[in-house]
Amino acid sequence: MTSEEILKKIKQIDEFRWELPATFKDGMRVPGRIFATEKLLKQMDDRVFDQLSNVACLRGIQKYAMAMPDAHSGYGFPIGGVAGMDPKEGVISPGGIGFDINCGMRLITTPLKVKDVQPKIKELIDHLAETVPAGVGREGIVDLDKDEFKNIMKQGVKWCVENGYAYKDDLNSTESYGCIEGADPEKVSEKAIKRGIDQVGTLGSGNHYLEVQMVNPGAIYDEETARKFGITSTDQIVVMVHCGSRGFGHQVASDYLKVFDKAMEKYKITVRDRELACAPFESSEGQDYYKAMACAANMAFVNRQVILHQVRKAFNKIFEVPMEDLNLVYDVAHNIAKLETHKWEGKKRQLLMHRKGATRAFGPGHEEIPEQYREVGQPVIIGGSMETGSFLLAGTQGAMDETFGSTMHGSGRTMSRTQAKKEIKGEKLQQRMKKEGIYVHATSMSGLAEEAGFAYKDIDEVVNTLDLCGVTKKVVRLKPLGNLKG
Amino acid sequence: MKYEFLDIVVADIAFDAYGENLGELFENAGEAVSASMIDIDKLDTDERKKLEFEGEPEEMLHDFLCELVFLKDSEQLFFKEYQAQIKDNKSKITCKGSKLDLTKHEVRNDVKAVTYHEYKLERTHKGWKARVVLDV
């Protein structure tokens, strides 16, 4: 099918909603639902629609397979893909979670203003580059034996509180309170342990980063919610962290993809794409993967928490800010599967939510939102490209009603890494960003070029789409000042 | 041609590897994975690893490439030379390279995984060809 033929089959519902009908492909159990402006829809590569329709064929999928406005093709699921499965009838698929289990974002507020930080931005970022290991081959800052690494897998951020890497309040400010229940280290291979044991407290590479940001002038959209989230003025400095479970999670995902590849025959499951390998959630293979995935997810929460500890130390050293004055606004996972209760068609039902390049966005009043935010909705952190800026949003009742409490995760690529490198050299991009007032420390210049702003979709259009749909509410727009690129 | 990188995936790395026989295909695909991760010209050959796999050739190749990604993280080992013997669904591969030295080596990409996306190993009229997509 050509792009035109595919687009003809997609039915427009309104300005921001599109349906990929269940007749698009044999075997679709539900339709696909795409949230996008016409421009964003046309920017999606054809594979997004193919992959979305494959997801719609999975056993146990409910309501519709969703693609968020930042969607681009991935492996199995598209990135920006969301699917809720009936846990009794349905499957779990590592392809709906991604290789980087619990890749996610966290946002930290500081009491500092632009005038305090800008003159020392190079010193700050270079110091962070020394104290937060980034890139390949840099060991983490936590020395662990195997038993202690298993404690991290089981306890998540609680381990950090007990070992001096977190304050108690940090637990409240992390999705699932920093620990996915059910983690069982016995379900994790020795290989995964060997790959990840030295990586706790490392940023990694690719599109992972640590960014010092300011609140965009005139871009506090909802003052009351912003205040609840700890943002009080437009020149306030905040810090954003984007990374995941490192080699540990990558190995867990790779291991179970092979397990599921073999298990499908046993459960008489066929899928159109090997990356969609899956098993019934209640089967032994499905349960084993979930328990191993929870281990990787908890390691990722700890990884980001240890990085926060390093950020607190850096601000304390350079600006003499007390460490406890750097507050974690929230930490969100955007590659994960979770058991959640959702209400639709008048009934409360448990669902196994798959979010791959998609973020949980629970609305006001939800019992899983920590008390301090329950009135305004869950904080949602959306990372844009290094050049363009990022957003802090709040989940809404609209998300609960329409997307099983889910939203986008970032701006989403439109250009391949190879093409981006052809368009610009890393050194030139670094110079250009310097002129724009953004200091970048990169471990690799070619890696930097891959992350150029033009390789991504327009973050404002992506965020506005779901704001206008009533799925997430804009609270604050953030602008980069300094970036440590992994 | 031993291998060529392709611009067919939005966020990641893809390549086709070739070989007149399966052994050569394995060697060239291994080199392509190495070259996607590091500048192999700057690697020494002071470290040696012998890897063995069993199964259908397509699965052995995938397992072999996964092992290279695993050794990158677990032992910071990168290889530039491969010698592969493949017979009766068994493979023995000797890999030569060196431990990562950040003062000497330039890392290109931190590969997360060898995917099954478009993955295939097939016979061609000249020998063998594999398509591999790496998640980075």
C-alpha cells in the first residue's frame, strides 16, 4: 500500500482524532486510534500504521490500539504506542514495552534563578559530566555486589532512601512510589546481572540526557498547578533527566524476546512481526517476564534517583544550595507495562497497560497520585529535543476517559539518525546551540548531530494536540540552558 | 562487499552483511556490529574470546551478535577480527580485539539490542546475506 492509499483508509473523527478501522487488516480485534493534527499524521512513517494495526490484532486488547502524536515506527509496537490488555485473556509483549525498560523522565526544581546559574553554566555542566557517568564504558557510581543489586531490583527507590541516595519525599514523587511490585530477581538471567551491575548511576547514550533548564518567559500556563508542582517564577532553574535501565533492562528484554519467540507455538499464537512475540499474561512465561521487567523497572527508578543525588551534590558544590532544596517534582516511566484499574462502559476493570514511548497521565483525584498532587492531576514530563525545549503537564479526567490515563512522551523523531548526521556536523550544531545560549557537553560529536532539533517533530504541536484533546493540560514550558548528552 | 549500512529505520542502525559461505557471513556481520559501536581501526588484537553456539544458522547468528552486545557492557570488550567455523548447526567463532580504552578508542553508538525487526538470513546466488537492525 502506498502512503496515499493508507491515508485514504484512515477515517478522520475530528481535528485531532483519527481512526484506523478494524477492517484495515485481517485479524484486527479493535480499531486503531491516532491522536494527531493532519500535519503530524502525515509526518508519521507508513510503518506506524502497519505496526498499530498489528498491535490491534493482539489477544485481549481492549477498546483500541493507540498512537500518540509523537508516534514513529519502532519494533513491534510503534514508539508512542499504548495498548490495554485484559490480563485474564490477553498477552504481554516485550515489544510493547521496548528494550529500554522503564526509560523515563524526572524533573527537579531548584531555588535558583537564571541570573545565578547562567554565568556558571559551563562549570556546572562540565562538573556534572565528571560526576554523572555518560556514554559507553563508564562505570556507575554505586559499587554493588550481586546481593545488593538484587535488593535494588526488589526495593527500587526504597533502597536509595536506606542507603543515603534519596530523601523520603522522593518516594512520593516517583511513579508507583519508586517500586513496581512483584519483582523477582530469580527471573533475571546471570547475563543481565553481569551487564547491568556496574551501571547504576549512569546516563547511557543515544537520546539520553541531563539538562539544566529555565522556565520559558511567559510560559506558565496554569499558575496554581505550577505552584503545586514547585514552579513559582519564569526565571526559575529546573533540571530534567532522561534515561532508563541501561544494559540490564536491554538484556532482560532480549532474553525474554527469545523465550516468547519459542513460547508462541505452545500457546498457538501467531503474530505478523517477530518483534511482537508475546505470551498470555497468566502463563508461566508471561509471569516470569513481568517479574523480570519489574526488576529492570525498579533498577531504572534507582538509576535516575542516584543521578538526582549527584545533581544535588553538584548544585551544593557550585552554588552552595542545600541538597534538600532541590525537590523532585516527579519521575515518570515511558517504557513499561503495568496492572491498572480503569473504568469504561460503566465498569471498573483491571487492565495490563502497555506504554511504549508513552506516559501515564492520571487525572485529578486518582488514588495512585501522591497526595500533594491529587487535586490537580499527575505531573507529566515531556522531553523535547535538546534545542527546542520541554514541557511539564498535568494528567486529566479526559485521559482517564479516553486513553486509559496515557499520553505522549516526547517530540518523536521525523528524521533518521543517518540523515541527521548528513545534514549537520556535531561541532557545528554545538556552535549553533552556543549562540542560542545553550551549552552542550557531548560524549560523541556524531551522536550529538543525531539529536539535532530538526530531526524531531515540532514539540509545541505535539503537546498542543493532546492539550486540545483534553488528555493532558499544559502547565509550564521549559527551555534548555545546558545539556549533558549521553 | 562485506557489509553496508542502510538508512531504513527512523531511530536506529541497520545493515546488510554478505558472505560467500556462512562462516564468512558470520565474520562480516560481526564486524558490522563492531563497526557500528566503535572505530575498529583503532582497536588492538590483544584480547581473544572463543564463542560457541548451536541451532539453526539464523538463530546462531542472532545469538552471536547478541553476545557481542553483551560483551560490550559486561567486559567492555570490542572485536575487530573474527574467524568462524560453521558446521552441522554448530558454530565456533574466535574473536580478537581489545578492552575499551577511552583515551584511545572512539565509541560510535551504545547498541542496546539486536532486534528481530526485518531480521533475516538468506541464500543468494553469490552465497549468503543477512539483514540486521540494531536498537541504539
